[in-house]
Amino acid sequence: MSSIGWTIPEALAAASTFDSGVERLPIGQRSNESWTLVVRPPRALDAYCKYASLRKLLSIALTMDEYRCREKQRTALWPADSIDGDPDCIWASEQMVETLNIAHRVAATPLSILITGETGTGKEMLARTIHRASDRAERPFLPFNCAAVPRDMLESQLFGYRKGAYTGADVPFPGIIRSAAGGTLFLDEIGEIGPEIQTKLLRFLENHEIHPLGEPHPIKVDVRVIAATNAGVEQLVADGRFREDLFYRLNIVRLAIPPLRDRREEIPPLVQHYLRKYGEEHRKGCLSLTDEALEYLLLFPWPGNVRQLANEVLRIVAMADADSAITPAMLSSEIRSARRTLPHASTKAEPEIRLPLNQSLPTAVESLEREMVRHALERAQGRVEEASRLLGISRKGLFLKRRRWAGADVD
């Protein structure tokens, strides 16, 4: 306890009694203790006016501090802000943050990049992020789906052709590669191209030259290539369906995007993002989500990943009333029927931890993390790689947590 203008006994007496001439002003918390300013207001008019102004400022400061605390907790739970500034790229998981850091480091280089991941995980979004972070950002970004074009037309679409190169070629066509000159070419589903096109694509990657149909000489083209596939490229190489040298040429930098079911912490901000986006497009006002509906969405495995989630939210918004709350009844039957229930209690007692509720959320979360890390290290007999696997985080993530707790009793 501190006092100014009081003796300690006077201050204690004023704080413990309800003297009508004394005011108690809350000034916040420190170390989970509430602090109060006990003041005997001055009687003189000028002095009292100054005191009243200071009291008002203190009230405003407390209100702003409370708002900042709530906003900090909200963003910790629902980090809806994009990492790279694109409002459609909501990447909040630890795996994606690490992947994005690597992407930003290699964006300024001319290296080819291979992005792997299941359908709908956001491979094109990541490719656009790399393009925006490169020195080619002002030039074209051209996506091309190799599986959307018949194989017998793929060569002419990629490399172009001269007028009269074949029957029906009435006008020249520059091709996709030349159309992306100076910029970035995103080749999606690269595993679907045939062997002959693989050979020509390899030559282009090595020499930056293409040979359009009907042209007498090769043409130099400056294009940065980012390829993507949802197939296991190593297995395609082993099966002889994909050239090994082309694979190594594309695989200089490889970025793997995990499925949405392995980064469920991104589901709440993604849902909020699409609710806001589609709500504005369909003029549905401010739509909210009940906790029970969010639980269904969190537990669903999302085989179609982010694309499936976006389509589900779009369907919900189209059916919702303006300014309403989304309930489980509005979810698709597939999601409602897939909700998992808690398993029956095991005969073997599992370790548990109890936390008091009368503490701040950051303190409770840190206590829980410490105990889970300690338990995982015990189960793994000190092997960090195994402990990180049990916790479902990366080895680097576990290292950073332990470094943050340096000096604590987490071994």
C-alpha cells in the first residue's frame, strides 16, 4: 500500500471505512490484484474542478484499457487478420506461419517453387502471395490448370503457335507462357501433363526458351514458374509417369500446405471472414455464429478443405435471415451427421489438470501449456521430436515454447 498526503494509519482507516467525504477510484489490476485510489476530494472550487477532470480521464483510460484487453483476447482466439495483407488469405496456424515465412524469403529469388497439398487447401493463394512479395508484383500473375485442357491441346496452349501452323490456326496465339512474360506463371495440377510436354517444359525451365508451333527459332521468355499438385509426385516419378529431372528442377523449393483438418485453429477466423464477406455480398447484414454451430464446424474433417468450408458458409448465408445467428439446424446434413461425440471413459485413468477459474485467460492457457509439454516430454522420455509429435506441434514450436519458459521447471 502507498500513500501521499496521508499517514499509513490514516490511509488504512480511510480505505476500510465508508466515509462520505472519501471517494474510491478503481485504477486497474496488477499481478491479479485490484488496485483502488482512495481520495479525499478538495473543497475549493478550482481544485475540485481539476480533480473532477482527472477522475474523468482516469475513467476513460480504464475503459480503453479494458477494450484493449478484450481485443487482445479476441485476436488470440480468432486471429482473423491476414498475415500477408490479403483479406482472402487467413493463415493463422503455426504450420502456415512457418510456410509463409519461407515463401517470403524465396519470393525475391527467381527459383522455381513446387507447392503440394490436397485439393482446396489454398495452393493458388500461396502462389499469389509469393508473386506479390516478389519483384514481379507489378507484372502479370497467370494461373493455368494443366488438367483442364485436353492433352493434345496442351502444347499449343502453353507454348503458342504461329498462324498457319496447323489446320484451323487462322490467327497466331502467343501461348500461356508468353502471356505471363515478366511475371509469374502458376501451373496447377502439374502432375497431369504428358511425357512429351514434360520434356519441353524442362527445356523452358533450364534455358528460358520456348519453341511455338510453326516458329522457325526458339524464343526467349522471362517467366517465374510456380507449380502445384495434389498428387504424390514422388510416386508418379517412381511409376515412370513424371520425369525425374523435371521433378528435381521444380522441387528446388517445396512448400507443403497441410489439410484444414490439421490446422483447425484457422476454422473460426475463416468462418468469420466468409460470413462477413458473403453477408455483405448478399446484403444479409451482421450474421453471427452460435457456439454449438461452431463446434460442428470445428469437428468436421473437411475433405474439400478451405474451398468446401467457403461453399458451406456461402450456402448458409444464402438461406439465413438478415442479422440472424447461425444455428446447427442451418448446417448441411453431412456436417451435422459427422459430429463426433466424446468416447466412453477408459478403464485406465488418464492424467488430468485442474485450473481455477478466477484467473486471467493468458495465465490459465500458459499453465495448461506447461503441464502438457511436461507430460509429453515424460511420455517421450525426453525425446523432443516425439514430444512435439504427441503435442501436435512442430519441433521448432516446442523449442520456442521452452525458450519462452526458460528458468521454469519444464525440462
